[in-house]
Amino acid sequence: MAVLVAACAAIGVTASAATATTPGATLVLPQETHQLDALYEDALREGGKVVLWSGGDAPDQMDGFKATFERRFPGVQLDVLVDLSKFHDIRIDQELAAGRLTPDVAMLQTTFDFDKWKKAGVLMNYKPVGFAQQKAGYADPDGAFVTAWNYAFVPTYARSLRLYQRPQRLADFDRRPLKGRLVLPWPHDDDAVLYVFDKIEKAFGTGYLQALAAQRPRFYRGTAVPSRLVGRSPSLLGNLTGYPLFAKGPSRHLISTTEPFIVWNQRAAIFKAAQRPAGAKLLMSYLGSAEFQSTYNGWRARGDVGEAPGLPPLESLNNVDVHDFTRWMSDRANVARLREHMADIFGPVTGESPLRDPHLIRVLGLTPDRIVAPPAPSTPPY
């Protein structure tokens, strides 16, 4: 049986200064503050704006960061467009080819893009505040890109389940009371979800996936809606790709120390063609600062600020390799083969992009006016 680690990820109290090991406290380093102040003045002189294209599958996923950034740096506007990384990178390639570029900074799941863009010479080599404290392998040695933070997917289940009903391992999601009551993202619509299902198949066999498909789970595009729906109905009791970030709500999550789950570096970079390079440098440096990293409520990019309260250090988990997803994604032929394989098991992906589907937007508690992502590019992803 897997050993489970409870994870609440609540930020806790905030202090103006603390040690890196103080749970839930903001770590402010005076030297970094001076650097941020200088970059802030540069950004104001430049015009006080920076444009970020961020990968995600819900339009409000960067609202909190945008508000925090603009509150920290009054007069600097952060324009954020959230869309699927596999759409953002296509548009970026098209704009680079056309000689015009909208985003100053890209922060995407598609890690292979950053290696491609570095090789093409379109990324700015910039070592922001906190660069030297990035964990091993998290940043390009030349500063072409860094890791903003780590994202993760973990199994979740309804908080309403009684103690004896709660799953202790992945195999329990194919048993009652969760059997036939799962809500999932399409396994082959997103590479990170595909990675999870690939690891599950390697660990438990194709028969496990076939049994899962036979349950006829409720499928949605994107991970945000399935995560939100777990526990909101007696027919929606479990999900395999939830978020280990929320302490409250109708669902709980489990973090296994023996079974596979995904954690990956969300890379960020400035383009040489950035229209607002000073604003971009401020954004990247704030992302890398101890001030921000010590309050991020997930797994962090810096090695000197500890982890969010309740999250075990990634280095303590032998079943997780944060760089494995990056290596896995780089083999695009294998990824394409796996998408076809999962389609054979689960059927074709259906539905509109989760950033443009009014029904899914309402499930998230938002109104359709939050739909700002452009239509999907005509060029197929990847």
C-alpha cells in the first residue's frame, strides 16, 4: 500500500522577514529587494507594462499572480493571456516568422519549445534575481530560460467519503465506491495528462486503462473542470489529475511515495523581440525572487526557501523525477504514438477548448465574458 503524505498547501502567516525554513512566511532578502527596486524604476520609465502568455486551461488561473504583481509594483500593468501551451507556442512561432511578437515573456508547459527557441537564437539570455538559487537542472546555464514554479497532478477524491471508503492507492479508483463515478480530463488532449496515463499503464498494465474506460468516466477537456467537480455530486467522486494546492473545498488529494505522479518545471523566458524588455526583466526577477518563491503554495523553483506548508520536499520522493516529463516530451514521435494509443482505448477527444467553452467556464464559476483566448490555431499542435 502506498504511504500517503497529507498536503494542505495553505500559505499561513506572512512576515516581512524570516528564515528560509519558516513555514508559511515571506522571505525578504535586502539585496534582492534592491535589485527589484531598480528593475521597477526601469519598467516605469519604459512605460509600465509587460505582456505574458501563460499556459493553462482556465482563464482565471493567473488572476491571483497578476493581482499580486500589480500590487507589488504599482504602475506596472501585467497583461496575461492564458491559453493552452500547445496553442500559445504555435502562435509565437507564427509571430516570430512574421517579424512581430505580442508577448514579452512566455511561461509554458511545452518545455521542448524553450530548447528549440534557444537553438533558434530568439530568446534573451538573462539571469534574473534568484537565478543562482534555482534547483539543479531548473534553469538554462546561459539564462535563456528559468523555471517559474512546478506544477503537479495528483489523484483526488470526494471529501464526503467515509474514512474506510477513501482511496489509498491508484488501484482503488477502479473499485467501489469510486468505480463508475470518476470525472477525468481526456487522457490524450494534454501532454501532461497523457504522461500520467502513460505512467499508469506502465505501472498497472493496459488492462487497468481498459477497465477504467469501461467505467465510462465523465470526460472533459482540460484539468480545471474535472478538479473542480470532484465531490460536488454523488456521481463525481474521483479524479486522477487533480491539484495539490487547495486546503479547502469538496475534494481531498493524496500524494503517494510509491506510485507515479507528475511534477514538471513550468519554464519561462524573455524573447529578444520583446517590446518591453525592462518590464520583462522585472517580471522574471520577481518570479525568481525569494519574496515570491517563499509564498508560492506549490512546489517551488528555488532550493533555499523550503516548500509550501504540507508539501514534502520533491527530493524526498523516490517515485518522482521532476525532469522526466521534460525528457518524455522531447520524443515527439513517442508522444504522437501514445495519443493514438489512448484514443483507441478511450475514444476521440470531443468538445471545445476549455478556454472557449461557455459551459465549462460557468462550471468554474466564471461568466462567458472571461472568454478571451483566440480560436484554436489552424495549424495542428506539435
